[in-house]
Amino acid sequence: DTAVSQTPKYLVTQMGNDKSIKCEQNLGHDTMYWYKQDSKKFLKIMFSYNNKELIINETVPNRFSPKSPDKAHLNLHINSLELGDSAVYFCASSQRGAGMNTEAFFGQGTRLTVV
Amino acid sequence: AQSVSQHNHHVILSEAASLELGCNYSYGGTVNLFWYVQYPGQHLQLLLKYFSGDPLVKGIKGFEAEFIKSKFSFNLRKPSVQWSDTAEYFCAVKVDTGRRALTFGSGTRLQVQP
């Protein structure tokens, strides 16, 4: 069983479209994250939810909106896609994520290409 | 804000060579330290982690890392690399204040030649 699963794995779309990426974890963790990996492989936190509550909201355009229907799911919706949004988006989860001494488990990533 | 530096951006080694990848962080308080590996086209996998205790930690696939607090370093080592170790390696830190998400270094691409 995949611990953290994301869908889709690849997403190619045109500028201006709206798209969503879904993430589910079956580890029973209470904290979930979205990270963005750019073309230079640099990973940066975007959002974090703890028990469905938003606890981290980095400086990302408000075209990006996370939604957590329950502890096991954290979806990322992106409006009006731009070329610069092309990247690999990783979902992750951890237990007691707001605390220390916990590790994060990552999904396989979603490669978003905006054309 | 804390930061993580990985000084080696691209390392090329022959099989059986020894590996050491540098990682330095900037934060004076309590830290959790991690090394993740990303094989081509795959997700991030945890290689090893340091929370507290013995500063020499052993991970999977024969990797180890040493936490040197005075140097703010957490270098990754492997005595003898294999072709299958070809991957991107990321150092990450979590600190005891603020938002407590992982802060990643820029990554080191390791290429092992057979």
C-alpha cells in the first residue's frame, strides 16, 4: 500500500486553466504538506495543515488554494495557471507535524507542465 | 530564518569510491536533521535522521551522517558507492521555533559511474 499517494502523476495543461492535484495518506498522520520543487530541484514549503487547520501558508500566489476535507486528504487547487507554475509538486505527511522529532513521508510527486 | 547549504551541487564518482556530501545549517537552537534521496523520477525517501543522542547516525543502504553541533554540520557519508546510488540528495532541517516545516538545501546530484 502506498503511504502517501498523489494524483495525477503527470499533468499537462494550458495557461489560464484551473486544475487540482489530490493527495491522500493512509498513515494516520495529523499533518499534511505541499512542497514545490522547481526546475533546479529546489524544494520549498507551500502549505501545511494540521487536523484540517491551515498552519503554514507561505508566500504563494492566492491562485493556489489548499483544501483539506479530512485529516487524510489535502488537495491543491490552482486557478489561472501560468507558465511559471510548471514544477513538481510533492505532498507529504507527518505525525505531530508541528512538533519536533517527527519525520515527513513524501508522495511520488505531480509533474505539472503549463504550456 | 534558518537556511541549509549544500556545497556540492554535482558530484561524479566511480563505483567503490567513498562519498561525503556536505550540509551546513544556520540555526543556533534545537534542530532535527534529515537526509532524503530522490532517485530519478521518484519521490523523496528518507535516508536517515538525527533527533538527539549519538551524533553519528546510520541510515539505510549503508549511509551514515555525523552531526557536529559546533560546526552546524550534518555531512552524509558512504564508504563505497554503487551505481544504484546515482540520485539527488537533499539535506533538510527542522527547528524548534516558528512554523516547523522542513527547510531543504538545494540538493546534490550524485552520479556514480560503473
